[in-house]
Amino acid sequence: MENVSFYQDNQTVGNWTEPSIEYKVVSTLLVIIICGLGIVGNIMVVLVVLTTKHMRTPTNCYLVSLAVADLMVLIAAGLPNITESIYGSWVYGYAGCLCITYLQYLGINASSCSITAFTIERYIAICHPIKAQFLCTISRAKKIIIFVWTFTSCYCVMWFYLSDTKQNSYVNVTVVVCAYKVSRNLYLPIYFLDFSIFYVLPLMLATVLYGLIARILFLNPIPSDPKENTQKMRSDTSHENKIFNSKTSSRCSSSTATSRRQVTKMLAVVVILFALLWMPYRTLVVVNSFLAQAYSDTWFILFCRICIYLNSAINPVIYNAMSQKFRAAFKKLCKCKQQQSENPNNYSMALNYSVIKDTSNGGSPDHITTELDDTAVTEKFLPSKELSFEDT
């Protein structure tokens, strides 16, 4: 399996050919644009969740982990690709080869594990809402994220021992590459272990779990929240309160169902794009693992790289397009939202107060009435009041 950032085979054959001007221009521009936008977008995801209180949910904690992993891929894999296109050789030395290769695989594997984590979290939240109250919490999400990064950090340590810089001597030039110490034949078991744990298994699990989630969301009624059921069982003291609570409960239930569907669709799109955009690179590596001489067409390799960078850069765009909360938080972070819209909408319900009638002709003083007669009496009102319900 070749390095994500510097796609070179260990063998040296024939004359070394410098990449064409067209390739240099196209690859440099594409990588700069995609990685630049991806880095900015993922940083915004992290800032939005960390600085906005209502955005701190278990699902969003996993999205922060995914954003950090994507940042690692974009920086460790994307930026060295620019220097490769310009210089045609590895310029970061031996230490850079080890560290950059390690960070590449750490970001790739951590992103895969983060996707698996929020898939399982969504399944529990939708299909087992009672258990979700105890399992799907922010504190538990943080513990799982710590475990994910600890596991992937330890797993990727092997790349410090498998990576090395080599000087490939061609007829007309010597080129320094960041390659691997072992041949492809010896690397084959390591690759298939990596391929199975961080690509095949997560996608198989996601396919099964999102199928179960879809059955609940779109075919069966969503299990009601036990907290909502408790509130519904409380007795009301008046008929008006019962009607009002019934309407409010109906609106909340409908809003909850819509929100769950929206979040689940968004996360499903993230998983689907992960599968599709990583497929060219994974397929190329599988094919090269069985070939005597690796397939290394320059433009196809660039296409595989761009797909990887695009996968790490596109997630913030998906959040903005499919989540109202993320979109509003992004706007607020960019200070593009008007001040009025930052305040929550209020639903008002006026309260009726009795009126005190003042009489000057010997009538009963302090007579309480529910009718207002502007022509016969002078009325004194208590200050008006209303109930406000924050639009969440």
C-alpha cells in the first residue's frame, strides 16, 4: 500500500520523468482549494460545538472527533502533496516521513472509528430510547472518544517502524521518496487487517444499523420519550391547561420526530460519502497488492487523492446543508446573522384578569366583573402579563 501523500513504489525502473506542467498546476490548485476549505470548515465545526452550549450533544461530540481526524488527514496528507507536485521529491526528511505517515493513518483510522461511534449512538437513541438516557450521554461520549483516539494512536505506532526515506536512483536523476521498509508482499497481511478493521467492518455495521434505524423512523412510530410520558400523566387543574398541554405535546412530538429524521439522514450521508470517496483508493491498493508491478497512472492517482481530501473536507458542508442548528451556529460564528434573529422566538398566551369597577353613585365598591363597560364605568387594570415559551 502506497503512502497517501506521496504515492511512490519502492522499485526503480527506467528514466525518471518530471510531472508535466498541467499536472502540477491542476494538482496544486485542487489540493489547495479542497484542503483550504476543508481545514476552515472543520475548524468551524469544532468551534461551534465547543462555544455553543445547546450544540454540546453526544452526537456532536463524535462529530468534533471526526472533524479533528479530518483536519489531521487534510494537513498531513494534503499539504505534502503540494510540495510533491512542485518539487517532485520528498522534502521533509526522515523525521518528517515517520511523523507525517503516522498522522495520516491516525487521522484515517480515527475518522473511521468516529463514524462507527456515532452510528451506534444513533441506533441506541432511535431504537432504544429508554437505554439511551443512560448510554447516550455527553460524559460517556467523551470516554468513548478518548478510547477511540487511544486505540488508534497505539495501533498506528507500527508506522514508525514501517516507514523510511529512500533514494531511488534512475538513469538521469536520484529522487528521494517516503516509502516503506517492507515490500508489498510482506505488507499484504498488514494492509488487509487495516482494510478490514477500518473500512469493511464499519461499513457493514453501518449498513445493518441504519437499516434498523430506517425501519423505526420511516415505517414504525418513534418510541416516545419516557420523560414526555411522565409529563403527560400529570393531572391538570383546568380544561384550558389540558388543551394547551395537549397541543404543546403534539408539537414537541412532531418536532422531535422531524429532528431525529433530519439528524439521521445527515449522518447517513456522511457514511455513504465515506464509503464512496474512499473506494477508489482502497480498490487501487487491493489491485496493486496482487500485481507484480504496481499500477501508478499519475492522473488516476491524483483522482484517488482528491477523493480522500474531498471526503475530509465535505462534512462541514453536509452539516450546513442538512442541519438547521449547525447552519444557524455557523452563521452566528461568522457574524452573518442579524441581532434580532439571535433571540429565541416567544409563544405568548395572554392571561385574563378580573376588572375592578369604581362607582361614584353609591354602588357596591370594589365590585368584580368579567365584562368591560367603557361608557358607564372607569376601570382599573392590573399590569398585563403573558407566559413565554422559548422556541428551541
